[in-house]
Amino acid sequence: MNQQHAATALLEKQLERLKLLQQLLIEEQRVLVERQLDSLASIPPQKTALLKELQIGDQALSKHQLDTEDLKLQATKAKSLLKLCKELNESNGRMIALAMTSIGRLQNVLAKASKRSGVTYNAQGGTSNLGRSGNVVSV
């Protein structure tokens, strides 16, 4: 019975960690959508710490048999929550990849524009090349 109690406690702790990870991933998603880049920097270290704790918990759980219905049910809940966390993390990763691609494109556009001489924007947002005439105006 002592082994079962230890396994139950470990599973409960894992579920707790997974819920924290889920909340963190939802927060990361919100920060990405709202483009609050200052808030984004603190999230990866928190995710890493939680993932390490989950890994340690999994190693401890591997020493126990989950042979009762209650333990099996808790393990199933943990697996479902882990799957949801993986999906959230993949979704956030796709959003980050898209943002990085957009930033890269914008950098290319700006680099090309800065190489042109006299590029301006008209009222419609289009570019117009004025070129340099070399004339000096004196007043």
C-alpha cells in the first residue's frame, strides 16, 4: 500500500506540473498574439524548468507499477494533458516561425529600399523613386 501511495503522490505532482505547463503555454500564446515581446523573454526558462521537473517525475514514476484503476486513470489524465501541452507548444512554435519569417521579409524589403536612392512613399502607401538630380538649390 505504501508503494501505491507514493505512486499516487507522484502522479498528482506530475498533473500539477502539467497544469502549470499548460497555463504557461496559454500565456505564451496570448503574448505572441498580442505581440508583447517584453513578456515573451521570461517564458522559455520557465518552460525549461517545468520540463526538467516533469522528466525527473517521470523517472521516479518509472520505478512504480501503475496497476490499480485509480493510478491508471490518473496516468491517462496525465497523458492527455501532456498531449494537449505538446499541441499548444507546436502551435506556439508555428506562430514564432511565422513571425520570424515575416521579420525576415521585412528586413529584406527595408534593405532593398535603403539601397535605392530617393525612395519615398505616396499617400496610397506605394513607393516612388525620386532619384537624385544633382541640382543644388540656393536661397
